[in-house]
Amino acid sequence: MNRAARAVFPHPLLTILLAITWCLVANSIALGSIVMGVILGILIPLTTRAYWPDAPRGLRLFKLARYVVLVIWDILAANVAVAWLVVTRSNTAMHPKWVVIPLELRRPEAITMLAGTITLTPGTVSADLSDEGHCLLVHALDAESAEEVRDEIKDRYERRLKEIFE
Amino acid sequence: MTPETVTLILDIAITISLVVGAVFTLVGSFGLLKLDDAMKRLHAPTKASTLGVGALLLASILGAFARDEPSLQEALIMAFLFVTAPISAQFICKVNLHRRSCMTPPEPSSDSTWATLDTADAGDAPAQHLTPEKG
């Protein structure tokens, strides 16, 4: 992209996202709301760019869409599993565990997405990040072994996020 | 398909979504009552806030289409909920870690400690501020 376009659209994806969000807020796809959405989509990234100097460039959108579908599917499946667990298993028979996940992701945006995914999938909640940001602390409601949960999260989510962001 | 069939199918879909949403919200609240420590309890509302609210919002979208006034604002509610729900969950985790009211987490494998437990630079002021008063 040339420099002029870059100056007007520092984050093109954010521009599109803000325009879509505005159309949804206004709940109309009339020309007026699209224009207003695009104006907001240009102004907001311009005024906030100083606070977000190394925003990710060139996300892999197709992979991101596939990731979102995968996460929604996992949320559905895990919801049923955890609801069953909560209703049927007694408190003493549950094995809550702390899981330490060594992170290969380095971008704050990617780590945020991983932590959010882990919390949204029932059964696991991301609790904390280590002081230098190289490990994620996850609490699992009921797990046989911490290693199993760690490997699953690393293989299922972290690997895909790495492909999307890096 | 006749308009009646379409209305019937929409009605059935709305009903299923409402029941699914209600069931998962109920299980989430039940879990909140039943589970016995703070960290385990945290897991119950994640169900209510994902599938529970998700299914109810889906019912709302379908209902709007059935009434011929299509609306997708619910998708926006869902998006904001998915972005904000993990933040509140993490705040509750951090409070538990601060107050040592849960199992002590294992050491991180590569860095020295967890961010919440790292009170070295902050002095002890924030930690003391958080301890409840005795009495």
C-alpha cells in the first residue's frame, strides 16, 4: 500500500470493523449510516494511532475466520460437557488443576486472543500471565492431568493463532 | 413453502433456542450455588454468558425476522460480551490469587513469578490495600 493510503488508513481492518459496528449500532444499511461508519472508521484509527504504534499488519483473514468457527464449535461442545459435569459430579470428585502454558506467541494481541479463547471455552479460565509474559496460568475445572490440557490448548489454539498473527 | 410453513419453522427454531438458552443459564446459576470454592465457581458463569446468552440472542434475531423487522444488533451484543466476559473472569482470578484464597499456582516454567504475585516493584502498598480489615 502506498504512503498516502497508509496515512489515511493506518489500520484498514479496524476501519472496516468500525464501519460494520456502526451499521449494526444504527441497525440500518442505508447509505447514510455506511458513510457515517466510514467517517468514524477513518477518524478513530487516526486519533488513536499514537497509542497503538505496532498494531499487527496483515492478519490472515481466511485463517482468522476458520479459527472463529472452530472456537464457536468448541464453545458449544465444551458447554454441554461442562454442564453435564457441573450437574452430575460431586464437588469432591472434581479435580481442579492449575495449568502452566509456556507461550510461543509474543504479540500482545495474539496472547489476548488466546487468553480470551481459553476463558470463553467452558472448563478452563485463564488466570494470569507471568511477569515477563512468557507463560500463561490457566485454571481447569476438572482435569486428569495438567499436561494433557496444556498440550491440547497449545496444539488447538496457540498453533493456529501463531499462523494468523506471525 | 407456504408462509404458514415458514412461520411454523421459525416458531420451532425460536422455541428451541429459548429453551436451550434457559437451560444453560439455569445450569450456570446452579453451578454457582453448588460448586464450593471460588476458583471452581468461576467456571459456572462462563457457560451462562456464552451458550446461554448466545441462544437467547439467537432467538431474538429469529423473532425479529419472523416479525419482518430484521435486526442484527444482537450480533453486536454477542461480540461485546465475548470481548468483555474474559476480562471480568480474569479480574476475579486475580483477586483470588492476591488474597491467596485458592490453591497456590505452580511456578511459571520460564519467568520468575506470576504478574499478580509480583509485588517487588510496587512495594507492599497495593497488597495491603487489598487485605480485608479484621474484625
